[in-house]
Amino acid sequence: MTAYPPEPWHLAGQMYLSLWLAPRHALPPGLPPGTRPVTVAGRCVAGLAWVVYEQDSVLHYNELLAAVLVRDGARPRVTITDIWVDSPASMAGGRELWGIPKELASFDIDRSAGLRATAKAEQEVLATAVFGRTRRLPGRWPLTYHVAQTLHGRSKASPVRTRTGVVLATARWAVPDTSPLSHLVRRRPLLSLVLRDFRLRFGAAS
């Protein structure tokens, strides 16, 4: 059994995020019980993100994830539908603590100028992306939300609190048709951001 830290996890690093409006039928099945996608003009709000956990994070690793905005009654939630990491401890903890369906992948990440990133699972490319920065917004932005996943057949909502710098960005994504993420990337993203030097607490305090 792989050891992992207890919740909450205190994490810090960089996130490179793009948002799309995706057809509802493009979402994978299996949203948490009691949740429904939030729609805008009949389309779902979905995002893809690269995350580099570094600095004084409880674990250091890379991550690629897809998420969709849902609601549980009137309460907004974020559900992670697909996610890969390069840390067995992160994979085990995410699955067992919160029902996050983490898989293992390898990452090639260059941050010398913006971001150039590729993720592969079993030598098959999941996604590649290039991010360029355009303009940093003033201040550091607080954000509190819940991530809803299915754990032991029931919906589990885990609190997330973060504070981050925000940079408007440009992004180009390339996702092979064979990738589980191909259902999202059919056009340019509506919005791309870099969440710079974020600090985050994931999960409930004991």
C-alpha cells in the first residue's frame, strides 16, 4: 500500500488553465450522485489544466486534469473527470481520500518561457500545450470552492481554499483523437489563465 499524507493537503505552485464550453454529450459518464452539469446556452463549462506542485507543497509532482462545473442542488461544485499525475503517493491519496480518479503518466514540462508541456500514459500522448503570458492582474485573488467526486458509491464534497496571482494567457492545445481528452478540445479555448504562485489547502481539517 502506497503511503500518502493525511488531509488536508497544503499545496503550492503554478497552474496553467484553459476553459471551454463543451457539448453536454461530450462529458464522460459517471458524475457524482445528485449533481448535474452547469450549462451556458446548452453547453457545459469545462476546463483543462497543467499543474506543477512545488515550493513547500506536501508532495511535489506534475498533474494534467480535466474538470467540469456542476451543481448539487443550488450549490456549485467542480468535478474532476480525468486526471494524471507522476506521483504514486498523489495517485493513491487522491483516490482513497476524495475519490479523485488519478492515473499515472509521464510529463515533459519546460517553463523557461511560459509553458511547453506534454503528458503521456503508456507512451500514448494525452495532450500537449503551449502557454504564453500576456498580462498579470493586480493583487492576489482568494477563491473558495468544493470538489465533488464519487467515493464508495456516494457523492463527497471536499473543500478547497486557495490564494493566487492571476495572469491572462494565450494557449494552444493539441490532443490526439485517441486521447480521453479529445472530447473537449475541438476549438480554441474561451479563456486561458496562469494561476501563479498559488497556495492551496485541499480537503477537510481533522
